[in-house]
Amino acid sequence: MQNPDVLESYTSAETILDSVTDGVFAVDTQRRITYFNSAAERILGLNRCQAIGRSCSAVFRSSLCGGFCPLNQTMASGGSVLDRHALVVNAIGNHIPVSVSTSVLKDRSGKTIGGVETFRALNGEDKQAETAGEYSTDYVASSEAMRLIVDLLPQIAASDSTVLIQGETGTGKEVLARSIHQLSARRQRPFVAVNCAALPDSLLESELFGYKAGAFTGAVKDKPGRFALAQGGTLFLDEIGDISPCLQVRLLRVLQERSFEPLGGTKSIRADVRVIVASNRDLWTLVQENGFRHDLYYRINVIRLDLPPLRERREEIPALVKHFIARFNRLQRRTISGISQEAMETLIGYDYPGNIRELENLIERAFVMCSNGMIQAFHLPDTLVRAAVPGSPSRLESAVKAVEIETLLQALSRQNYNREAAARELGMHKSTFFKKIKTLGIMLPHQDGRSSRRRRNGNGTHAAVS
């Protein structure tokens, strides 16, 4: 039974809390949810009647649950936790970056009777990434391999340790670096990216550290480098394996001393910068081949993330395709409605040597070839159609799983997550449908949408549709 003091407090504040845009929920001393506001329903995709009475960790499935739980910290210490960043899994399995704050809840006598947690979604903060065509971790975390990486991001973002991201070209290394930046305390400061392979060594040094007027012929005025431009924020060094041994020595000194000198300068400048580096080559192999310094490797390899290629996480292709269609519709002011099953199966069966970047280019090409309606297989390049042939049982299994997940989610969405109606639409028995959802790991609200649809009966009153 809920504490009467808790019920009294919630009754007086319920109207106010339901009007705020931040999600708010409260728990009792057993961590059972006693209040769940409208914004929490919207962000997590759950109805409050599904949440109240359940354990908070079963409803608010956060990357901080367990040893890092801010609510547990608040309940134990009596102090508040402010603006801690995390990833939370919503009802349909998407990872949503949120900012979390917690406070203790006391009755009139000062006795602790529970706790309150507020959270707000951070998805809309990185408009620059959206404009540039980036995709958030929501779109690259549906495979088990990527979920393991994404679940670590809040802890990684909470520190200033150097991060090494390795993966093939086009796997989303810069996207992951931006995600770490957006989850960190530095998110209001600049994120500066440098492609180390795009510039010759002499230019790269001045690009990174800047120069003073008169440092060389043509240097008529001071120019700040990327380390200076990223002050207080994050510097992302892509393709670090391509820099020369000479520049490796200077970069090592900056990382060790946390200071640098512009070319032609005589005074050191403090580098208040979080450094994230990336490479599409195995740096340890380069070290063994004497192509990369041991000491620099150990300096940057504090936290290492290895991004798998898209061919090893094919179940993510439907979500990525859906995202790219929505983005190109927005950018090109088009109304492409989606993609046919045949075209989707073709995309899933392809190996993608260019990874996610290649998939994005294929969807952009399909937009050119498709004047309206739905993208069909004949809108894709002939070379891709010929190459997209399943070659192994594991590859076929991954492709089938991706198509099944997308098919079930689309049917559920059309039926307002009424699972029985979705099963009928697909011609499946409801028990088979429910078993398939569980087997594929699709997270859905416990309420199946039937109670939210109502109809009028003959005397003008409302009756629930069963």
C-alpha cells in the first residue's frame, strides 16, 4: 500500500507536473514507481498505468541502472544528483540520450519516504549533426555488438580520458565521437574534427597548433589551431595512423603535458581539450611494423572502441534505411513513402565495402531515380542487385531477422501497437506473434493499445473496443 503522505503530495502537484516537458517519476523506499507524469509517458512510450507499482529499473531502463544509479545514490546520501547523462531504452527498444536529476522525497516530519527523478531527452540538441547528415546512436544500436558499445557511452563521456575508435571507413567513427561529446559535460563547447590524412604533414602541424605572425613566409597574422579552437570542448583526430613519426612526437607531448606552442610561438598554451582519435587501420599492427610509436599508442589507447562493419550488423539496415529516407525527404522536400520488401531484402543481402556511408549514398541515388511513391528494387544499381546474394547461413539468418523485425514493427505501428490486430494483419496466430516478438527481442508497451481506442454506442456514450 502506498504511503498516504506520498499520495497527498502527488495529488496537489499532479496538474503542475503533467504540464512540464521534462519526464518525472517518483518511487517509494522499495524503488517502486508511485508517480509517472505525461512527459515520462511520451519519452518512454509507456502509459502511467503500466509503470506505477513496478520497479523503476524495469521501467526506466537506463545505462546508469545498477552500481551507477543516481536514485540509489540520492536515497542513500539524502543529497541531490544534477544533470547526469545516460542512455535509456524506450518501449520499442530505441536508445534515447537523457539528462537525469534526482532528489529525495520526505514527508512532513522529515522522514525519507522515496525519491524523485526528472529526465529530459537530449536528442534535439545536436542540430549540427542532423544538418550535416549524421545519424545518432539511436540508429546504430539495434545489434548486440553496437548495444554493448552504446551502453558504455555515458561512463566514457563522464571522463576526460583519451578514446581510440577503430573501424573500417564509413562505419560511423565520427558519429560515435560526436555522441560521446554530446553526452559529456563539454557538450556546450566546440566539437572540432580534423582528418589527419587529408593534409600534408607540414600543413597538418600548423592546422593543429596554429602559428604566430612571421613564423614563415606568408604568415602575416596569428592563426589559432584546432587545439585552440576546441578549448573546453572535444578534438576529434580522424585517421591518426597516417601522421608522420615527427608529428607523432609532438602530439605525444601535447597529450602528456596538456599544453602546446603555436608555430613561431614562445609561450605554452594550456590545452583544455578532450581528445578522441580514430583510425581505419589496426594501430597495434602499425606499431609492430614500426609505423606508429609505441608510447603514443599507449597514450591514446586508454579507452578503445572497435566498430564492427555493417555486414556484421545487418539487422540495423532497416532502421538506417528508414532514417535516411526521412532525412532526404526533409532535405529535398520529397514525400517518398518508404521502401518495398524486395528492395529492402536486396539492401540487406549486400556486403557494403563502404559501410554505412555507402548505404546512405545508395538511398540518395534511389531518391533521384524514384519520382514518387515507394523505392523499388529497380531504383537500386544493377551491380548491387547482382552482388546482393546470400552467401552463408549466418548471413541469411541476419538478413531474415532484420526483415522480420522491420515487418513486425511496421504492422504494430499501423495498429497503434495493438498486438492482436497486428497479428491478424500479418495472418499470424496471436500466440505465434507474441512468441516472435519475444524471440526477436522487440520491446513493446505491456498495454497493447486496445483500451485507448473507443467508439460511441447508440445512446451517445463511449464503449471500449475489444
